[in-house]
Amino acid sequence: MRILVFYKAGLTSQSVFYISMQMTKTLTPLLLLFIIVFGSSSCRSIKDPQFQRIENIRLGKLGLNESTLNLDILYSNLNNTSLKLKSAEGEAWLDNTFLGHFTVDTLIKIPANDLFRLPVKLQVDMRKILQSSLLAFLNPEVVIKVNGKARVGKGFVYINYPIKYERKQNLRELIK
């Protein structure tokens, strides 16, 4: 049908191709601009999740030098929209003593304005954890520090989101 209309208008297939290419060149930057503006505005409004507590601490692998702890961290999502967490990694300290490296390698669906759990795998240095646990028994108030990055997003737009947490906590209240 289109070819017949272009033929009656006196346009050749080369001129139709040229018009088509000109329209594509005009629409492509506009479409790209729309995606960038929409994507960046939706990612800019991500609020920090609020830490609630640590649950379900389990020993994954026991070793003399290094062990693996599996634990769930309960957070509340303060955003009005649901999000997805693809992955997260970083380091954890207890009273300025390096505990180890943590990872979250499971896709987590984070509901809007609700609680969610992160299944964390923490690789700990056993010498450091024994030292920290002795200090924790003497003083139940400890400073927990976590630094890392998370891959968070919605739809097909994901960003690297920094993880920074440092707060004095009572270990007896924290682990329930």
C-alpha cells in the first residue's frame, strides 16, 4: 500500500529510503533523551532503606582461618515504589575491627513502603571475630560499620548505590 502511495506521489525507492533515514535520525535523539530523563529521574529519588535488625544467624562453613556466616538483615523500604536489588557487596567492621567481606547474590524484590529481608553471606576472619566477640561480651554497645555497593533499580534501569552505615548498637537488642 505504501509503495503505491509513494509511486503515485512520484517518489522513488531511494527517496523513500532517504526520508525514512531522516525521520530515524530525528527520532533517535528524542527517544534517547526521553529514556535518559525518565531513567535518571526515577533513580534519583531512591531513599535509603531503614535498618531494623539482624535475624537467622547461621554458620555456613567453619574453618580455622575463615568461616562463612549466613544471616538475614531486616530493612524497611521508605520508597513509594517497589525496587529490585540485583547484588550487593562490601566490608563489615565491629568496633573498628575488620570482620570480613559480605555479598548478596540473590535477586531481591523490595516492596514499596514495606519490610524486606536481605540474605547476606559474610566471610569472616576467625581471629578477628574471636577478638570482637570478647570485646562485645565486655561491652554490649558496639559500633557497627558497613561500606559497600549495591546494584538497585526498577524495570531495566539499574544503578550502583553506595552502602554506608555506621552506628552504635546494643548487640543484645540487635540480634533477636
